[in-house]
Amino acid sequence: MAKPKKTPRPKAETPKGFRDYFGAEVTQRTEMLRAIAGVYHRYGFDAFESSGVETVEALGKFLPDVDRPNEGVFAWQEDAEGDKPGDWLALRYDLTAPLARVYAQHQNDLPKPYRRYAMGPVWRNEKPGPGRFRQFYQCDADTVGAPSVAADAEICAMLCDCLEAVGIEHGDYVVRVNNRKVLNGVLERASLSSDDKERERGIVLRAIDKLDRLGFEGVRALLGDGRKDESGDFTEGARLTEDQASVIMSFLRANEEVVSDAKTQQAHLDGRADMNLNENMVAYLNEVVGSSSVGQEGVNELGMIADLVFAAGYGPDRIIIDPSVVRGLGYYTGPVYEAELTFDIQDEKGRTRNFGSVAGGGRYDDLVKRFTGQEVPATGISIGVDRLLAALHAKGRMQVSEPGPVVVTVMDRDRMADYQAMVAELRGAGIRAEVYLGNPKNFGNQLKYADRRGSPVAVIEGGDEKAKGVVQIKDLILGAKIAESATLEEWKDRPSQFEVPRDQLIKKVREILAQHDQAAGNAVP
């Protein structure tokens, strides 16, 4: 009789494109989400949490490939093998598509406008890469039902407050604002807005999106006959006339022209150039769009946003009109915005580069229409939490690890109740603490455990200490520093273990923790 085959052991490995988060990483993200939620709440937005699963039909235009509903998202069909297969379901691709569904479903019960914020993981079935995962956190805020660009201006101001709330200092970021209508006006003035110009319009939009990579010369080549790259591959151009290309290039050179002009005119006015920058940009774009009505509408909206945020105390040093922001302009219907961190970092190869974008959003007035048939104005922002955490680490404003708990050691296993009473007292005082729950036989292993946990303090109470009514409190951080470099005499002068009366346990532990927090620049609760 053949031996039954053993069931192979599963591999203990994280699925490709996903990652596990431990200790400090989870805590830091939680604290960041709490800080951002505090800003959202202060602005009057309500918390909301949608299902992690949506129907593929509800995701609609958010699907990377509508004809293949399991491409780009993690999707499955209910009862796929049955006589009557059910709906296609998918893990949510982002937090905006669920909002559209929820608003359409519950609009009679929701206030108008509806202001909500949502935070949580989203999933994308896409090829993973360095820093690109299939599951990541988003942190969104949206206003649904408000047609005024005052809602867009508020989102931009709120984004500034969120960045500063999590530790991105004023001067290390800028929120850039553009408007889809301005680009539509530019295309209209260049005679590219009609249906028969779809091919040329597509090439122009793709070329604009590549400005950062190709530069002005590369984009200008794509507006003409085409461009050959370094490998010899040729990309066909839009074949625009000189006049048409000139309109597009004037739009693309807006930053170069306006900033240069502002500096020239205002160089001696102690920063006045910065204050006038948005006004000058609006005036420049007004000339670029010419008589296009949709273009003029977009420029006017940008001007209103600039005025509103300036009145609220947010000048061009924080919020700036920038025509180079394109952010999937085929999806947005009006203002678009992007938060960029302006400081440099070293990448994994030691090269200096700009950190780049950490948030983006805009107005999308057509989204709810898919469900209701009626246009509902909406605008919102999505903050990349993982990107922000990476930025704070790059600036040295986030600790790589967090302090572990105070460890109450076990000297006598028959006195576990005493140790539990100690740890309860510490926790009641707001101090993170635990009792050692391993085998207490080897005291050295208990201290090794405390070191591995990153514990700042160990509490020791053996039979002798119990009889005397005292406890030993060991400063593990100071002890480690002394052990590294101190001489015997220095070690005697700087003791790292203290004997205190039992009723002064909390006071002494607080004192030690306060010293370490002060040294690390942290606030003590």
C-alpha cells in the first residue's frame, strides 16, 4: 500500500507586490492619519468608511480595462460556475468611486453639499516595482454638491494645513493649481477642439504630459512632424501649423515667462514679486486663451481661487497657479491641484533628486452622473500617506523606531500578582508597560528581551526589595550608552540603576522617560 503523500508546507512569504508593516511603521501611519483627520474634521468634513469591495459596474471608468474586468483590479465573479453567474466584484481601486456610488445611493439622506473624508487601504492589480505596491493607503476629502470654486479653494488651503500638521514645514512644499478649462481654451484657440481633431488633440495632450521628461524642444518636435529618441525610435507628431504650435508652446512656457517677468519688474520690492505671481499668471493665461469662452471661464476660476486663498492667508509661497499641472486632465472637469515637496533627497543610488508629489485632486463634476443621469458637482483631494511618511523619514523628522514598553521583570513566579499590580499602576499613569511573560528562570534573558523590545526602563523587585519596600529601576538606554564607552570610574559616577521606595515607582519612571524624550526632542505625555 502506497504511503499517502504529505501535504506540502506553505511558503512563509509575502505575496508579490505586498508588504508587511511592523511596530513603528504602523504607529507612525496611525499618528499621521490622526493628524490629517484632525484637520479634515476642523474644516467641517465628516468621517466615512465604505466597503472594501465594490461591484465592477460601480467602479466604471476607474477600471484600467473595462473589457477585462479582472485586469488592473482584484476581481472575481460570484457563482462563476453556476447556471446564473452573479456580479463581478472587486477590491476597491480607490476611495472616490465608492463615494460616487454612496452619494447616488443615499443622496436623499445626506446633507447638500456633502463633505466627507475617508481613509484606508486600496488595491490595484498592477505590476509592482520599487516603492510601488499593490496595496497602499489613501487619505481623501471631498465635497459633493458644491459648484462654486470656493470649494476648490478650501480644499487647497486644507491641503496646506494637512502637510504642516504632519511635519512638512512651510517652505518645503507648494500646492500647484491649474484648470482643465484653460487647456480646453488653449486647444480651442489652436483649432484642435472639434471632433475631427481627436488624433492631433491626443498627441498634443500626451506631449504636454511629457514636458518634464522631454523639455520644450522635445514637446515642440511632437507638435510638429515627430520626434526620434536616443534609441532611434520615431514617435509621430501632431503635424500642427506654426501658429497652432505657437499657441500650445505659449501655454507651456507660462511659468518661464511669468516668473522671469515678475522677477524683472519687482526685483527691488522685497518679495513683492512673489505676492504678485498669481495675479501675473492669471493675466498671462488670459492672453493665451484669447477669446475662447471656456478658456476665459477657466482663467476666471483660477483668479477666484487665488483671491480666496490669499484672503485666507495662503499666498503664492504656498499655493501657486501653475499651468504645468496636468493630473489626468481627461478625468477632471475644472480646477486640478497637486501638492509637491520641494526639497531634495538622495535616491537608492545616491543621486540627488526632488522628492515630488505627495497629493493630488481636482473637480470631477461628471462622476455621480453615471448613477443618477444628472450632473452633480464634486471636488476633492487624495493624500499619499506612504509617500508622506517616506518624505518625513528623508528629512529626518521621523524616528526609525519608537520606544518600547517599560518591562516589569519577574523575580519570583509565585508573586505574579504583585507584578501585575505594578504594571497596572504604570498603565493607569499613561505609561506603556508590560510584565515579562516568558520563562523567568534566567534573569539575563529578561533583560535581553527588554533590549530587543527597545524598552527604556526595566523594573526589578525581588524578595529582598519586597521586604524593604523598594524597587530597582534600571535605565536601559543610559546603561547601553555607558557600556559602549564609559570607563569604570565614569560608570560609577553615572549609575544607570536606581533604588527607590515602592510608592515612588511612577515618579522615577516618569523622570527617566522625560529625560530620554527631551534628548530625542519628543513631548512627554
